[in-house]
Amino acid sequence: MRSIHRIARVAFTAGMVVTLVAMTAGLASAAGPKAKATYNSVPTNLPGNMPSQAFQAQQTSEFGDSVMLAAGPRNADSVDVVMSSWGCQQGTWNGGDCVTAKGATFSHPITLNLYAVGVAGEPAALVLTKTETFAIPFRPSADAVKCTGSDAGKWYSKADKLCYNGFATKITFKLDGTVLPSALIWTVAFDTSGYGTSPLGYATACATSLAGCPYDSLNVGVMTFAGQPSTGTDTDTAGAVLSSITPGAYCDGGTGGTGTLRIDTGCWSGFTPLATIRTK
């Protein structure tokens, strides 16, 4: 059974994995005026951070969930996805020396994919794909006053009154009105230094720096829910949709295959991938 500690350990093993959510300009006005959420697993008050699925650390290239939209319109308007960023502008999240200027961001392209649901619930035809480059915040600087002892090196959230390693925020994909099926699979995909459709390599300037490449510390957020999301249905509350070349990233230890996008079920109870799908 997957636990918060297991996911946290996954994020920490690469030393560069960040729980960050990308933030774009004009986020508040991203949804169209007539758009409504027909699926929503994102909490109203987003915490400073949450558990997350690592990409670079778990050799992952794509991750998401299988969902059923609530009754309503079906023309795709926008999709929010919660990310988690652990990258520092200078220093590292686990070195006690993380320094980030207020408001500092890095740019990275991320792809949203929406698939039809096929045989046995597996991803089928691609219904819609959209790639956007987002300005993603680095995690804030370490707070040596508020975050001490076992929290040393973390940043402090005034809102939560808690210390965190990663920083959570939302990215928003603006869509073109494509008609969506009621049952669909949403995923996000992006390249890291070693993994993805076109890995960026380890000879880049950031890969050879102490801080490392911030996109290697970028994860997708998940959270615990009692029951179903606020809108729509998570069709498998014990499952997610994943493509990784690491057998241990899967609930079945990779026996169902690796390196291909497929349903991963049995160990995701309490860890719902976070997204809002709006239609009009």
C-alpha cells in the first residue's frame, strides 16, 4: 500500500526532485466566463505542499488519472494541474542552503494529454493534447528561524504555519473547445535531464551546477480525500495512470510492463492526482 512516506522518499532519492506546481501569468482569469468545473480534485485552499509523484527520480515520463466528468457541457475550456517544486535558485532543498529570490521562476514546457478510455480502462485514442511553457516558481528559501530540528532546511508557510521541502502551485492549460468524452484519462508529460520523450541530457549548464536543473525537481501533486473529489468521479480511487521505466514505481512492481502509459492500481488509495477540468 502506497504511503505518504513512500512518496516522500521517492521525491528525496534523486536529491533534485521538487514538489512544485507551475504558475502562469493570468491564472485567475484562465477559465472562460461560461466555463464550469466538471471534474475537480483540487482542494479549495491549496496547502504549501503535498505528496507528489516524481518524474526524474522515478524515471517517469507521464502521469495522471482516469476520471468521469460530472453532468454538464463537454467542450474543453481549461485544465488546472497541481505541481510540486523542490528546486532552489541557489543551493539544494536537502542541503540546508536553499536560497531563492522572492518571485523567482524558471521556464519549462509541459504537455497535457486527454485520452479516451479503452479496453480494461486503459488509455486509448488521444482526444486532445496541448503543450505550454510555464513560469514555475522555485521553492522558497530555507527559514533558519521557523524551521529547525527535523525541519531544518525547509521553507516556512505563514498560511499553514508549517515547514515544507517543496512548494505547491497550479498550472493552467487553456484549451480549444474540443468535445470531450464523459470518461477520460488526463495526464501531464514533460522532459527531465534523463527521461521523457526527448531527455534534455546531463551536459546542460544547470545539470552541472550545484543547484541542479529545477525541472528535475518538479513533481505532480497528489492528496488524500475522504471519498470522491468535489466534482466528477475518480474511476479508480486505488489507481493512477503512469509511464515509468522503473519497475518499483508501479503498484505491481512492473509486472504489467514498464515504459508505457498504463493503469497502475492497488496502491494509490488516499493519493488522488490533483486536477480541475473545466468545460463550457
